[in-house]
Amino acid sequence: MKAPNNYVPHIGNGAVSTKTQRRRPATGRKRTRKDDHVFTLGIEEEFQIIDPETRELRSHIQQILADGKVLLKEHVKAEMHQSVVELGTEICEDIGAARKQVVQLRSELATIAGIKGLQIASSGTHPFSHWMDQLITADERYATILNDMQQIARANLIWGLHVHVGIPDRGEAIDVMNQARYFLPHLYALSVNSPFWLGQNTGLKAYRQMMFERFPRTGIPDAFESLSEYDDYLKLLVSTNCIDNAKKIWWDIRLHPFFNTIEFRICDAQSRVDDTIALAALMQAIVVKLHKLRAQNVTFRSYPRRLIDENRWRASRYGLDGKLIDFGRGCEVDERELLHEMLEFIETEADELGLHREMAHVEQIMREGTGADRQLRAWERSDHNLKAVVDQIVAETYEGLTTSRN
């Protein structure tokens, strides 16, 4: 890539003003074009299948799929464990279309589950069900992963949120992905939603990634100098039988091997639709901002994986209540302070994309807490009753849906 004329330093070291500004509505602003799937959105959510009596997971995916294919068609698919179901939107031109699809897909899945006397729930982990009690989906792909990963795969009972942002030029996408890695701990802190594991309070706000990072090729990726370096890496892994296809690279952010998208994979599954949509909007705005800077021959400062990993751990442990490292100044900074600076950094792009509502919701999460915070409050209110935590997760999952729970 051509060397940039100048650099934008990282958030927290002069990249944006730290003064608080009122965000302007997007009305009247010139909208960022999304022709040819530029900056479009695709959202994949994973859900738990819940027995409403016991609040345990139920391995019932085959029955869900039998009815779900009629209503949901190709938007629904099984995962490795039969108590997990995934929904995926179509390519969405803007955040409004994404919201509409997420609500519709959740509503249809909830209706199908209700017919079977079941419920759905969305969080990074189940508070107490054990992975040993879950059936494995009969599928060649999952059989291959099980044969390769063994116990690591069987114990990987987790749920995530994956967001695709369209960017057809894969050479540009690699550069944007390199820079977007810095923001992954910020996104992670906003999305933490898995404080419990096997009936225990783990003491972490997000335990899901602690389970998933036992897989190879996970976590924060290294920066790549070019698309050819990235492609050569994939070819080497395939030719040496490390993987049989590039989808078995499970980084927190990746250039999708088959779609022209940057895929953000770090977030826990979100209980509330509003949280899912706010995070997707934030990712979209980050990509647009970094793409703009690149077009101006300016680049956001890129940091090595080893440094970003330190902030990733802090986000997992403390969520919004901890401090992240300001690498430039060599000091700790409150997470919320850095998030406010990030929102100012992308303010123009958020306005252009019509994300006023979603950015306001990000600020609401910062004030009121994450899904993990709400789970922990429910646990405390109920005298440490984890069934009450499941009830809260289910209730939040159904918020705003056009179906009633059975």
C-alpha cells in the first residue's frame, strides 16, 4: 500500500476532541452511498433453545428446522450443538432494513419455538446448562471439527453475534480490517453478556471468549501488509492441511473468505434487539470512517496484536467498568471515556448513515450497563437464582417482537 502522507493517532491521544457534543439528527444530511454492497450490513445471531419449565437448554434443533425452513427458509441453520440455532439476515442496505429483518426473524423463530412448547434466548453463555448434556448435530462439517478438536469442540457451548459490513475492494478491506482491530476491545466491552458458566459466577463479564479462544486461529489477528500476504497465508494453511477451507479461521475480525465483507465476530450474542442493532451500526460507522481516512491518504494508527490483546482481556474481565490502556500516553483510561471519544470520532459518519437512534442507544448502554450487568443484577435480586437469570434473558430476547411467548 502506498505510504500515507500523515497519520491519525489512536483514540485517547488527540485523534478527536474530548468535549461532549450533542449529536445532530441525520435528517438533511447527505447519506453515504452503499452502491454495489458498499457498507451494507448482514447480521448473524445465535440463539439458545430453552425449556420454559426447567430453564435448561433443549437439544431440539431438528424439530425447529423442520418447521423453520417453511417460514425462515435459508435464514435459519443448525450449529454444532442441537440446542443452538442461528439466524442470518439478507444483505441490508441500511440499519433500518437490518432492524426490520432482525425483528422479523426473531419473531418467526420465537413463534416456531412456541409451537413446540419452547422458548428462545440470546446471551453469550447459558447460566447453568452443561455442555455434556447437549446432543451434537449430525453434519459432516461438525463431524470434521469434532474429529480435529475433540473435547475442545464438544465443550464449546457458546453463542455469538457476527456482523458483516460490505466492502467490495478486498485490498482496501484488508487495510481497514488492520486498523479496525484497535476498536475490538471497545466493541467487546459494550457487548459483554456471558458472566455465568456451568452454574457459577465466573467473575468475568464475558466468559464466552475464554471458551472460544481454546480453538486455534481465534482472537485478534495480526496485521497484514497486503491482500496478497493474507491470501498467501490462507493458501499455506490449506496446502499444509491445517484447514480445509478459510472459514475455519475464526478471528474476532476477518475478511470473509467468500463474501466481500469485513466480519466482526468478537461480540457476545445480545439479548435485546436494540443492543444488536446498535453494535452493528457502530461497526458500520467505524468501517466507513476508516475507509474515508484511507481515501484521503490518511490512516489510523495500527497497533500490534500483543497490545490490543491487553485491552481485550480487560474488556472481558470488567466490561464497561474497567480501564483500557492508552498506548500512546502509556496510561490507563476509563473505558467509558474512550467510548465517548470513539463516538465523537465517528460522529459525522453516523449522521451520514442515519444512525442517530443507534448511537443514542450506545450511550444508553454506557449509562445503564451491558447484558452482563443486567444478568448479574437479576442474580443478586433473586438471591443467586440462576433460573431467574434465564427468565430475564428470555424476556429481553422477546422485547419488541411481534409474537407472544407460549
